Amino acid sequence: AQLAEDPPELLAKVPALKLQDMPRAGVSIPTEVTTLAHGARVIAHPLITNGVAYIDVGFPLQGRVKAEQLPMLPLFAAALKEMGTKKRDYVALDQQIGIHTGGLGSSVSIQPRFRSDEPMAFLYFSGKAMVGQVPQLLSLIQEMALDASFESQQRFLQLVLEAKAGSEESLVTAGHSVVGARLRARFTGPAGWASERMAGLNGYFALCELAKQVETDWPSTQATLFALQQSIIHANDLVITSTCDPSSQSEVQSALRSFVDALPSSPPAIAEAWGERLPVENEAILVPTQVNYVGKGTNLFTEAGYDYNGSAAVVTGYLGKTHIWNAVRVSGGAYGAFCSFDPFTGAFTQLSYRDPNLSNTVKAYDGSAEYLRNVQLTEDDLHKAIVATIGEVDSYQLPDAKGRTATKRYLHGITDEYRQQRRDEILGTTVKDFRTLADAIETAQAKGIVSVVAGDQSVQEAQAEFGFKAFSPLSAA
């Protein structure tokens, strides 16, 4: 009954956008780039923000952070705010942020770079303030970056233990995220590996060791924090995103120029590139759970020679909403099912959430190519799939999100012409594109990897079929 389709006469009564309603041209976000001292760049986006300035200050990480330091990065970013500075403790710092800004935080981002094996990795300070208070916002960023206090052993231990507890919880309640990270670490190049090493399962293992080190050898931990500060916090090649009203651009630009001039500028020592990989093998991550998180991944570029086409977004979106959803979620009883294809790296992954099955779910994944090859699409089905994809491409964004999106496009080298080409391919998707991607998926999935977070019994029952390398990460705690 769950798989029964609604009668066409009822579906026809549901209001829906038509293909002809879709705008043929994509929307361009204004972008102006200014180069300051030491190669720092301000990527400005003049948009209507009603007097608010959104600022993202990005310090490059690639070539400045060693592979063994990656797990420390999220804690380093948190410590810049949560441990206070030499001028004030973290409570007083938070009060100053509340007085002068609409919010200020620090985070780490590591992503694949378009058409490159080199990751796009930054330590970000992200904040917003009224234009007249931008100097105070930048002063607080400067204070956090240059004058962070790494003195309190107990405060840092608290940050480590909170991060460790969060990782342990995600293993049991969000295993699909863990599995997804493990698959990307195998199929998205150095960026995927570095992200998993920083915040995935390998990051968790490092947190377990770090918790012990903080208690037994605090000076060594401090030395690592100071080393990261000295290697990362430099004006060299700084990337700043500025989104504000057009009339405020010059005022904000002047404040940013003064901020860059106040930063140290000696070039840091170059660390080795992040080039490791996880072993290409089926794996089972054992946790105390009655449900499973089942993933399978491959790479359509390297394993099938697929040349990316915008129609792939339509096809994979349709696949996830029909075959994967129906087979894994509706019939299989999982709480969720997902399918994604990374146009930058070619990684193709399928995941399930709180899944009572394991082997049957993988069989559903392996049936994706046959489904796409044989599915009978009406013109209306195809148009709905295209409209849904355009809806994702044109999803609504607030000004700060628009600015960040445009900056990422600039850093990736994605031009409006390239985006229009992909948009045209989406709008021109045909049934033939479904068959073409089906062939690529079939070829690549024969070399795919299965990764699961599951209970011991489920893994034992599937061991003969998949030959899992099984291990229990919680024993490292």
C-alpha cells in the first residue's frame, strides 16, 4: 500500500510549477575583488543589507598545517573564542562581542577545490555588525587571532571532552554522517581525507589521545596551539568576504585595509601537502545499536570515465527521491535514505539512516543502474525532476549566504558562463541522460566500497558477503 501511486486525476489537482516557468538564465551575484598588502584579497559583494556588514576573514590552511595537526584545528578554532584572550577572559570577551556585534565565531572549512586535487581550506572568523561598528568587529577578530590565551588547562580539557562526547554520540545517533565522511575520504581526494582526519572517525581517535595528553602533558598541547597560531595567523594570502550595502563599501574597505596592515606578514614555513588515503576496503564500524547506517561509495570520474554534465543533478535527485527512497525508506523501513554526486570530485555515495537492514540496502544501491536504465519516464515526470533541481539551484539565500556563495565561486574559478552552461544542461535533460548515468553507475559500483556503522549481530550476518574489516571505535575511549 505504501508503494501505491496516487491517481493521476488527484495529482493533477496539486498546484505545480511547469518547466516553462523556470527562468532560463541564472542569477549573478555582484563581486568586486581588491588586492591589499601581502596578497590579501577583499572579495566584496554590494548587496542590500539594511546597514549590516557581514565579514568573513579566511586564513589559508593548506601548506601551513601539518597532517598530524589536523585533529587539533577545530579545537584551536574553538579555543580562540572559548578560552578568552590576554586582555579578558572568555566571559568578558563574549560580552564585548554581544555589545559591538551581531555575532562572531570561528570555524574550520576544508572542501574539494574545483578541477584541482588541492583542497580549499581556511580558518574562518565570521561576524556581522552595523557598518559603523565594523572597526570594533575587526578589532575583536584581531584580539582573538593574535592575543588568544592558551593558559587554562582545565578550560581546554573541557573543550576536548565536549568534542569527544559529541563524536561518540554521533557514532550512535548520526552514523550516516560518519559513514559519509569515511566514503568521501576514499573518493574525494586530499580534501575528503583531511576532513575525516580532522572531524571524522580518525578525528575521534585523535581526541581520545588528546584528552589523555592534556591531563598528562599540558605543555606539549600548549606548544601545538601556539604553533598553529604562528603558522596560520598571517596576512599573506588572506581572503576576506565583505557583504554590505553599496553605499557602505568604501567605509568597510577602509577598515579592512587597516585590519590587514596590523597583521603579521612573515611567510610561514610550508608544510607537506595532505596526500594520504584511507584503505580501499569494506569496513564495519561496530557500535551498540539496534539499527544500521549503511553506505556505499565510488567515483564516477575515475572508475567509469564519466564526464560531468548538469543533467546528472537531475538524474541523481530523481534516483534519490524514487528508487532509493522507496527501496530503502518505504519498503526497507529505514528512517532516511540519501543519494549524492559531487560534481567537483566525481564521488557518488548512497547512505541510509537508522536502517533495520544491511545486505538488502546494499542490494538496493546496486540496483540503481538497472532502475535508471529501465524507468519509464513520462514528459511530466521528467519536467518535475528538472523543476525540482532548478529549485535547489535557485534556493533562496539571505545576503550573507549570497556573499559566501559568490566568494566560493570566485575561489573555485566558477564563472557565470560555466554556471549557465550547467543550467542549460539541467533544463535540457532527456531520458537519454538517465541511461548514460546508469551505465557510469553500473561500471563504477562494481569497484565500490561498503562502509557501515552497525551492531555486532548485523555485521556478523553480513560478514561472509562483504568481508568487512570490523572494529569498535568506542573501545579507544
